[in-house]
Amino acid sequence: MKTAIITGISGQDGQYCAELLLNKGYRVVGTSHRITQAHLALPIDVAHSIELAEWDLQSELQLRQMIETYKPAEIYNFAAFSSGEKMFEDPVAISLINGLAVTKILQAIKEIDPQIRFAQASSAEMFGKVQAMPQTENTPFYPISPYGVAKLYGHQMVGIYRERHAIFACSAILFNHESPRRGTNFVTRKITYTAAQIKLGLANRLVLGNLDMQRDWIHARDAVRAMWMMLQASEAGDYVVAGGVSRSVRSFCELTFDYLGLNYEDYVISSPEFYRPVDSVNLVGNSEKVRSLGWAPQSTFDELVRSMVDHDLALLGG
């Protein structure tokens, strides 16, 4: 039985990764700096099937003890501050957690067990001010936020440890990936949750930022499956994980409200107050490389949006 460590286990990606690995017969160890809260956040079947280990991402001692204790064959790193409008408020913390912590994991692997395979959740936000359409593994990076810069540091350290120390380390350049487990502070879940409230008479409007912002959305379950496939490949590398279609926030709203039998134009307001100071535009990924491993999204965009709406309706008692 393989053992895998998943950092950031209680987040959307960590949860789906745990389910995937459990179904494949892995022993799964999830990390969190708050074990009790992580246990409560996990789906019940996952919480009862995994082991939880405490790790403050700034503690190298805890990290090394965890690796020595559990002897993982694979490590999946999802622990990070998320992107969003608040990512400019604490750039130092974002740099430490989203960037330096990646190096700590890689160095621990190098010194304790170089045979461990490592998957890093990188981000399309590294492209920032995009230099080419669509984006591939070879597109130049131009991050324009503390989040994107920190993610790029971690991403490039993965490449250094792979080339310099022969660590089997991979980066998944994840484009926007959503699910019913996405937090309501993210625009997609804010849309589906508020639209469900409107349908049930619990709200009367939805205020968003730039409706014309373009993103490439896939289901988070498909994203983590790609990361698992990367670690099963014969050679380590970096992979764009995306659907290959760019859609606007406006189109996400339109599909959501149409599914509920409503016209989004009657409820959605675009307010400059919610615009980000700077924002990546026209993100769309070319996933040809990861598709060569046999990967393809299993959920369509419509299915993704409808699953989120259905979840929020049920959550609200609709």
C-alpha cells in the first residue's frame, strides 16, 4: 500500500485528492495547522478514512518528523493562501507559505528520501500579464500579484530540484478549477450561492466586479486527477492543467441564472468596488502535454456549474 501525504487537506483540492487516492488504495495522511477544524471540514467518509498530522508550514522540524514517521511514496502540496481580492493585504505571509514552504518540502525530500515523488499545485496566475494565447508550459511568466509571484517562486524551485537533484518533482499549472466545495469567497461560488438565495427569495441582487474577466474553468476533481497522473508518468515535468476554453464571468452568471429559470441581467450588478487593483486577463490553457498522459476533463463546464447550483440549493433548503 502506497502512502501519500496531502498538505492543505481540508481545502477543495485536498479533499478531492484524498478521495481519489483512497479509491486507489492509498494510505492517506493529511496535514493541517488546525487538525480539529480540518477534521470537521472534511466529508465524513474522508475524515474517517485518513490520518491527520499537524504541520505549521513554517516549521521544518514538524515537516521532517512527518516524512520520517509516515514514509510517503508521494506528496501533494495544496497548502497555500488562495488568490483573491485580499491577497495584497499580507504579501509577506503569502511569500512564506506559497513560496518558501515549497522549498522546505523539496529540501526535506532531498535529505530524507529522494525517491519520494512530489506534486506542486502551481497556478495560471503566474502568467499574469499574458504573453501568448493560449498559455503552454513554455509561455513566459509575468505575474502581477503577490500570489502569482509567490507561486512562481515555488514553481521554479520545483524545476531546480528536479534538474539539480534528480527529484521526481512536478508542477501542475492549474487554471481555474471549481466545485461545490469551493469557498463562497471565490467568485464562482459567490455566483451560484447568491443565485440560489435569489431563487429562494433570500436575496435580491448579486454584486460582482469585472464581468468581462476571462477564465478557463474545469472541475477540481479533474485537476487533482491530472496531478496523480503526473506522478505516475515515467519522467517528471511541468504540465498545464486546463480545459482549453476561455469564458467570461458574465457567461458563468448567465448559465447559472438560466439554470434557475432567471435572467441574470435582472439581478447582477458590476461594481468598481469589487475590481482587483490588477488582474490577469484572458487566461486559457493548452493542456496538450497532460492529455498525452491520457488525461481529459470528465466534467463539462455546464455540468460543473449545475452541480454547484444544485449543491447550494440543497444547502439552503431549496
